Amino acid sequence: MPASRPYWKGYLKLSFVSCPVALYPATSAAERVSFRQVNRRTGHRLKHKLVDSVTGEAIDASDKARGYEIGENEFLFVEDRDLAQARSERPPPGSIPLAEPPPREGPPTVPARASEFPEEDRAPEHDEHEEEGLEEPDEAPAPPVLRPPNTRTIEIERFLAAGQIDARYFEKPYYIVPREPVGQEAFAVIRDAMNRAGVVGLARVVLSSRERPFLIEPMGSGLRGVTLRFAHEVRSEADYFSDLPEMKLPAEMMKLAQHIIKTKSGDFDPSMLEDHYRTALVRILRKKRGTRPARPAAVKPSAENVVNLMDALRRSIAAEKRPPAKSASRRSGAKPAARRAARSRRAG
């Protein structure tokens, strides 16, 4: 059984053959070492406030909007209806051949000032669609355009020769497994047919409210799925390699290089990908924690204390119901006195 919960549930479809499947992330960030920003003086965690970059005024979350930068402190507001409209405008599956991709229209030019900063120095993105710059319409706001319903189906649109897709397009891997015993036969048919033909499937799937290209390929007794980057997200190698000159290298130098390659060649092992930085960091954190004074543990009531407390409560309730001893003696002494007075009156 999988160790984690499925990230996505739906159906894998090939023409008229379909089966219920589940996607499980093939990678995990559970072992990643992360940090919080804290107050060095008090040790308390810090919180961020939304502040206007020009006026310095703190604003409420309700005043936060999405904008595409076109100039210094000049933005195009992008509303939810714009993003919904962009998601809904897509051709039906298989209508556009792979050899003739549709022309791409670039967004309004971003100033060089903004594009010169590296990714880590820019302000953090708060929405996965911040990069989608759509102009605000001049006419009156139209009613929201609903996103096409998520069919929760991975429909294979095309098949490609295995190894044909460049690794630059690979984004995030998933394991695809059948969800129910009734779908295992259809799952095996799709898997084995692809395996024998030596092909991979190209499909689309909606994940996190966004449609993504999806690669499907056989992997052992299951299938592996990989989300792919869009064409406009991958830079051309010609921009970087076209100016490199061709060089004629000495034969002796090539022989030495080939000898070094041969001596260092071997089979891949996942242990080659050890994160030495994380290993060293964990060691430092454990050492720091070992020298830190331990916090006093909270005192928990033992089972014996709980039983004794219950007995004490029961005794308290019983004592409240029982009349006090002093008042009882008074009542018992009053009755004989009344009887003697009555007898004396009858005798007189």
C-alpha cells in the first residue's frame, strides 16, 4: 500500500478504454530543512504585514490585488475573471498538430529594471498565476467566466517515441496506480501496449486549478506521470551556445580525456545524489539542541491521582447529602422533652 495519501483521483482514458487511477507524488519535501524568521531578542516567530511600497501605509488583505508590472509603480490590474477566461480559451484535444505550435503572444514588455534581478531577490509570489499579465478591459466589467469543469480525467491525446521529449521540459513526477480492482485489467492493457510499442503518452490534466501537459510512460508494474513545462517556459539553447567557436583539439588530449572518463564510469546509484549540505546542517542543529537547556516537562496527573480525585468527589457529594451530626442531636433531644410536657399536662 502507498505510504502517502493520493494527490489526485480520477480516470485514465485511452479512446474507449478507461480505468480509475490515483496520482501519488514521486518526490517528497518532508526531509527538507526549513527555517522561520524569528525575533533574536525574544525568540518569537515574526509575522509579515502588507505595506504600500510608496506611502509606507499598512493595508488590509481586502485591499490586496493582482497586478502585472509595465513601468515603475505602474501595473495592470488582473482580476479573477481574466484568469478564468484565459483558462477557458483552449482548443479541443488533438485539434493542433505538434509540428505546428500556435504563435505565442508575449505580455506587455517588463522594464529591464525588473527583469535584471535574479529570481531569489524578487518579491515573493503570492499567487501561482501572478505571471499571467492580462489587460483590464475598458468596458464595463463582464460577469465572471466560469472555468471549464474539471473532468478529473487524464485522456491520452498522442503517443511519441520514448526518449523524444527533452529533459528540460520535465517538471514534477508522479506514480500512477489503479484505484480499484475492477480497473486493473484496463490499466494493464494501457501499460503493456505502450511498453511493447516503445512509446510514451502525451495527455493533459487539471492539477491545482491549472491544466498542465502530462507525460505518461510505463514504469515497472505501474505508470509514471510527469508534468511538463509549457513551450514558452523553456529557453532556447541557441541563445547561449551559438557564439561558441568550433575548435580542433589535439588527439593526445582527447585520448587522455577519454581515459579519465573510462576510469570514472559506472552505474547510477541514488546514493550518488546525497545532499551533503543537509547532512551537515542536521548535524549542526542536533549539536545545538543537545547544548540547549531542556524545558521543564509539564506535570501530567497520574492514573492514581485521577482515581483519588474521583473518590474525593464522591465523598464530598455523600457528605453534602448526610445531615450534620450537631443538628441531628438537637432534634433528637427536642422530641423527649415534648413528650414529657404532654404527659404532665394530661396528669394535671
